[in-house]
Amino acid sequence: MVIKQIDGTLAARLIVSGANSLSGDRGKIDALNVFPVPDGDTGTNMSLTMIEAAKKAEESGSKNVSDVFSSCASGALRGARGNSGVILSQLIRGISKYIDSKNYIDAVDVANAFDIAVKTAYGAVMKPKEGTILTVASSCAKAAHEAAEKTGDIGELLKHVINEAEITLSKTPEMLPELKEAGVVDSGGMGLISVLKGALLYIETGNYKGLNNLDMTQEKVNVPVYTEQKNIKFGYCTEFFIMSSNPNESVVNNLSDYLLSIGDSLMVVSDKDVIKVHVHTNHPGLVIEKALNYGALNNIKIDNMRIQHSSKIDFLNGKFEEEPKEIGFVSVSNGEGFYGIFKDIGVDCIVDGGQTMNPSSDDILNAIKNVNAKNIFVLPNNKNVVLSCHQAAEMCKEKNVSVISTNNILQGISAIINCGEFSDVEEAKESLNYGKDIIKSLYVASSVRDTSSNGVSIKKGDFIGAIDGEIILCDKNLENCVEKLVERAVGDDTEVIAVYYGRDVDKEDAEKLYNNIKNSFPDCETELHFGGQFVYYYMISVE
């Protein structure tokens, strides 16, 4: 059908259709991962962001296009996950800014909106790179203007935009060497094209299916108030969702019976294809292992209730009983062991990053609000979470929030340990940045495909060793890979080696490997900790 104008009703349908298209493509977009370990989640992050945007657009119900995009932008802003999701949310925000107060838009407006979208997205990235979603979005804006000069048909305009965007996407490996070496195109750019294709498909077919809601993590649960340790029988408040294709009564009953045998304060509720679990236990690892028998887990949150907050927080009323302290900490993390470590070193609130460290901006914002401090430092602990943290900080108006750009969990731990006690915010910020930069971060994972990186030829199943994000070596044997990696990283001035083993490593194997490292470097102080992290068998800090 020929579309000359877009009103609110049509805009909502185009947005929802774009979200459905992206949801369908998210698997193949995730697979476009430059780093050959299973932590690539661009498609998932963009999809979850777009779903939140589409929900708000659909709920708007307005016939005014500016109202719909305003709601859409709000949903995208709060639901943004990962750098790709944040950039997508900024593109939507830019469109909303341009069409403010408009009842409908035409082809020229669409082209102008693309311009503002691109400027807004570039402005959100401190050091924008070409060969990314930003480059693809720029080509969309240029193509939209070319088409608008020739036709008022928005469907024809979208065809031209998509065609030019795909040409630009095919060139991204020539713009970014890491894409060329991995033999892939930019995943964020592909995600953007998927959204546009979904919108065009609706225009061409008129087939509207409604939102294919894949995000099952939206229900919020009040966090329990921490009580005195002597009153706590089971110390870990453990919450998560199970994505289950068959959450029948038998499944719920079997899971409930097991959880009651190792905990209390139990709640197990099923709805369609999701099971929500809340339990207090002394063995959260056992709870998670049992739950994995019933489906994939999402939105895992584990709080150590025996460790007191420096202030008593009344979560139910959103009020604090004590005067706020000067400085507080929020940290993104994953892994049962790391949760405890961050609590032990003074982090006030931990945001569960899940297997691929992709909390939403709203998750981070809620954590910030739940810390009773005037000044909050947020540690992303993953490069892919930095933009989401900055976006959350900008949304928080009542507190002074600073983001320390920690690229991994090890940097986050080092930053806080080396921070000390500061009441002056600027001194604390300087100390945190110093602390994150004084270590080398080593990690070992298994490759999911044949590839080459940094001159290292890698086969699927090889164990790969990286230092500060750069692949250094690979080996068929896990222990050999770890020992070679540590040998490459340790220098004459090395004082401390801290080894953190993941959830897929047997404790005895970790202790054996640790003893080998300890014996090889007798002049270094060595430590072994259970991190419980996903993906990486070992994470090692060298200082």
C-alpha cells in the first residue's frame, strides 16, 4: 500500500513490527561476535530494548505520532541494554525530538528525523567509531533524503534506505579491522536494518501480528529489608525467572519441594512460559543448578542478607531511615562468588548482569536509587555496560552519580580495594580510576568457532587466553592455556596474582592449577577465589 503520512496508530504498528523482526533475527545477530566466546549478545540487547520501546508505543493508544514516539523513546531509554541497545534508544530519542508536537509526519519529516536521530546517537558515544551501527544509521539518513526528494511514498523511501544501509553494512569489515579479521559484519548495523525491514514488511503486506513479547523479566519484586544477622537462618535472598516451555503444576510442585528442603520464604509462581522464584537459602548455587533443569534463567539476583548496609533502607516506602552517607557504590556483576566478594569489600548494591552482563538502564537506575548516599559511584565491569550506566546516571536527578569505566569484574574489585576511605568525591574518583588501571586482567574461555585474532589461529573448542581484552594465545588443554597466560602476564614487578574460577570448573581442579601457579611464582602473593562466573573458566588479576 502507498503511505504518504504516518499518524500515531500507524507509527505504533510500524514500531511493533520492527521489534518483532528484530526479535526473530536476534540469534543470527548474536552470532556476529568478534570475540570468539559465547558472550555476544548484540541481537538480544537490541531486541530487549526494542521490545520495551514497542510496549510503550503500543500502550500509548494515541493517534498523535509525537505522543507515540515520546512513549516509545521513554521505553527504549529505560529498557536499553548494552552499548547497542543504548545507541538504538538514542536513535529513537532523536526521532522523538524531531517530531515533537506533530500529529503526523510525511516523507520529508522521516528524512529529517533520521538526521536528528543520528546526531543524537553520535552525541551519546564518547569516542564513536566508523564501521558500527552509527555508520549504518548515517547512511540511512542520507538515503532517506535522497528518496524524499523523489517520492512521497514512505514505503518506497524505506526500500531505498534499507538497500543503502545493506550496502554500507557490507563495507563495515573494511572500516573496522576486528570485523575483517573475524569475518563478520557489524552486528548493531544488522540489528538496525532488521527493525527497518520489519516496518517495511507491515507497509507492504498490512499483516499485523501484535508484539511478540520475548522479555519475561518485567515484574518487579520488593527487595527484602536487611535484618539483624542473628535473626537470619538462611542468608541469601535468591530471585530469578525460569524460561520454561511447560511450567505445569507438577514442575512447580517438584521445584517447590526441593527449595523448601534447603530454604524458606519461598515463592514459586508460574505464568504461561515463565516461572518466578524467590527463596531464602544458604546455598544459592544449589538453587540455580536445580532451576536449570527446568529451563534457561533470567534476571538472577542474589543478596547476602547477613551483610549490613551502612544505612537501613525502607524499600517498601522508598524512604531512608538514616541520613545519607557521602559515598556509595553500585556494581554490575555475575557469579555467586563475585556477588559475595563485592559485598565484602563494601559495595552497597549489586546489579545482576546475567550470563552476558546485560542489565537495562532501568535496572541500574533502580540500584542507584536504593543506595542511601549523596554521591554514587557505578562500576559497569564490562565494556558493553558502560553506556547503560551513563544513561542511568543521566536519568537520576536527585543524586550525584559518577560512572567509573571498569571494563571487567577484576577492574571493579581492584578499583574498590585500592580506593580506601574518602569523603571527598573527586579524590575518591581519582583513586578508583587509579585502582582499576593498576592490574592486568586475564581470562580464559572456550572458542565457539574457527577464527583468527591478533595473529593467533583458533579452532572451535580451543581454550583461548586474553590479557586486557586482547587474545594472546590458545591451547587444546585448559590448564596449559592458563599457565602459559599467567607466565606471559607476570613480570619482575608483579606482587599479587589472584585467581577466580568459574561455575564450570571443579574446585579440586582449580586448587591443583592454583598450586602450580603458586609454586611457579613463589615471590608473588597468590590468592584463589570462587567467582562462579559464566563463560570464563578462569579470571586472573595480576598486579
